[in-house]
Amino acid sequence: MSNDGPVLDAPAKTGGVQSLERAFAILETMADAGGVISLSQLANDAQLPLPTIHRLVRTLVDLGYVRQEASRQYSLGPRLIRLGETTSRMVGRWARPHMEQLAHELGESVNLAMLDGDQVVYVGQVMASRNSMRMFTEVGRRVLPHSTGVGKAIMADMDPDQVRSLLARTGMPARTEHTITTPEEFAAELERTRRRGYALDEGEQEVGVRCVAVAVPDTPQRLALSLSGPVTRVTDEFVARATGPLHRAAEAIAAQVRGTSGAA
């Protein structure tokens, strides 16, 4: 995805549509700035006259999608929370056809997870039907990312300083005897993840369970897709066979989330 941010000085369209486009672009610009920005900086980034920015921002404030802070800066508003939470639930629905295909092809449980603050939350799951022993992860369950394959896949794409800060906040507690609990060892594990193109959970979240995971690329929220099962079935040979289908499913899910793919 481009990092250039939204372009607000596009050719003029009908008044209502142009104002709508500019309003959403303002929200995206604020998100790119970390959620808080001054009006002058917003006008500079938007390359629009200050009176125009002020009029649009005041409308967004009145609607609750933007709020004015005591510092006189502007931040994303509380009404966006409900929209974000609902969209997060929808991600699992959009991804489900691709997850079902993956579970059918490889015969193990498939999970979709999202980084939310300092935790990973599972937003989608499909259990394989062909095996009597299946891995079950409850949708909505929250875990710390350092002990999961999905967490490693997500953090491998993050800035190292962001990763260190997250690990410092969580404290890296051990879930099992196999959990990585030091930042140095975890940094080395993320380097291995980047080098091979997928992450592994070697019984670090649950003893006897192995997981292979990949990041869902180029989406607004940080997502990862995984296959999990008992170590007796998720062998090195299985991992080698699974990574191609996992990456293809992750790409298809990314297209669904970005709205660049037709309905599945």
C-alpha cells in the first residue's frame, strides 16, 4: 500500500460527494498522524485552505467522529469505536470462504487474528472436519502476541521499536515451558520468521499444539492467518506443504478487506 496518505486536492466533483471524500480523507489523515493532530498540520497535510478544513472538522466534531482536545488539537472521536468494532467482526465473515477452503485442503483448524492494542484477538475460526482431534480457539479470545504464531507473524512486519515497547508493556509471561520470554530471543525469532516467510508456535501457547501462521498483507488493521493442530500432525513436512496455500488465502483475504475483490 502507498504510504503517501490520502490526497484531498483531487479534481472537484459535485459538492456533496467532494465534501464526503474530504471528510473521510481527513479522518484517514488523522489516523496516519496517530489519532491526534493540530488544525494547522491537518490543513498542511491536506493541502486545503484552513477555512475549508475548519468547516469540515467542526461538522465531524458535531457528529462525534472527531473531538477537540484541551490542547486545541483534534483527535478521532468516540463514535468511530462502534464502527471499528462492527467492522472487526465483519472481517471474520469476509474471510470465512477462504478459511473454509484452506481447512478443507489441509485438514487442520484455521484461525484469523487481529492485533488490538497489546493483545491478539481471534476474529475468525474454521475447524477441520476430517480429523477426530481438532484445535478449538474461541472467536473473541484475547491472548498476548509473543506466545502465538499469529502474533509473531504480525510483529515480524512491525517496526522493531514498536515491538520492544509492546513486549515491555506485556512483560512476556510464560504460557508454557516453551514460551519465549526474553526480548533478545524474541527478536531473533522474528528475524527467522521474516527470513522463511512464516511464523511458528512450537507449543508456546498450548503444550502439544503447533501452529504455522502468515501475516495478511497490506490491510488497515494488522491481521494474521494460521493453521494449528497437534504436533503429531503439524510436522515439518506439513508446514512446508501448508505455507503456499496459507499465503494465497492471506492474499485473498487482504483483497476482500481492501474491497478490491468481488464477493466470494
